[in-house]
Amino acid sequence: MGVRALPTTLIIRHLPGSSPAAFQVTRLSDGKTAEPAFPPSPVGFPVEGRPNSDLVHELQWYLESFLDYPFPPEVDHADRLRKSLRQWGEQTFDALFGSRGAGRMFDAATSDDYARLNLQVSSDDARVLAWPWEAMRDPELGWLAHL
């Protein structure tokens, strides 16, 4: 039985006053930071077939109303929303961890079978904290919330 590695904590820190919203990935153990990244905001992120809406509004519909009528044509609407959420999650992951520095921190935290990754989002802006961070997705590892 191997020694279980302590979790590596990476903090996704919102840089206040940035427009568009900028974030910096920091490794908690040594304070190492990556260059600022600009993931897409879910506000204004498109959902196929919903030209006058965005990911945030469609998520609200999905969580609050979809189960009231989970039948066609709403199941198609929900499928398009889930596809958009997956795209947003992958684009957000790529923006945050696609750079050399942040990518190395992420790879180091996830390379050992015994290692665990702890991601934290830090912001003083409630609108940023309300982003669907649980949807962040590495195309190779899958949904990060499952890690």
C-alpha cells in the first residue's frame, strides 16, 4: 500500500476590476502563480437554438422549470443546454490551464494516481462565484468536479 499524497490545492483567483474577467491560477503550497487567463463568461455564452438567451438564463430554466415538463420539445432544449454547458466547461478549462505555467501545475497535481486535486475559486464578486464552475471539464479527465 503506497503513501497517499496530500491534495494539491490550486486557487483560481479572480483579479478584481478586470474587464473582461481575468483569473490567475495559484498553487497554494508554494504561492506559484500562472499568467492571467480570460475564460469565457457564462453570461452571453450561446446556447444553440436560443438566440435571445445565454447559458446563465438557460441554466436557470433547466434547474427551476425543466422538470415541470420533461418531454419533447423541452428534452431537445435541455440537450442543447447540456451541450453548451460542456462547451463552456471545456473552454474555461482550456483558458485557465492551457498555458504552460498553469498547465504544468494542473498536470503535476493530477499525474499521480494517489494525488488529489483540490480546486478553489476565489472572488469578492458574487456574480463570478455564481458561474457554473462545477461544469469545468478537462477533455481528457472529464468533469473536474468528479475529481
